[in-house]
Amino acid sequence: MLGQRTAEAIYSQVVKSLSPSERLKLATLILNDIPPQAVVDYSEAWTEDDYRDFAAASWAYITQKLEEEEQNASTG
């Protein structure tokens, strides 16, 4: 039954075997069938999860940049 398949299963069993032009056509059909408001949250209010995610991503970025600087300083 189609309702029980996952997107990954459908992709590997059906879509992957299509030609690139047919896959592009299918992707276009799927994207055109989804209204924008169904996917994007247009709310301007941030939740606690949003703040946590932002802080975690910011710290990860800062840590990565500091590590890159340390690496460059020790090799350069």
C-alpha cells in the first residue's frame, strides 16, 4: 500500500530509476503541488527551541572558526 511507504523507499524503488529529465519533471510537479504556507512558518515570534537552536549553531560556528585559527597559527 502506498500510504505505508516512506519517501526514501519510494525514491529508491521508483524515482531513482527515472531519467534525470523525468525526475526534474516529478520534482516540479511535487513542489508546485505544495502551498508555501504548508511548509514555511511565517511566524515572527521565536520559541525557546528557536533560541536554543540559534545559540547552539552560533557556538558551533564560533568553535569551528577558533579551531581553524589555531590550526592556521600553528602551521603558518
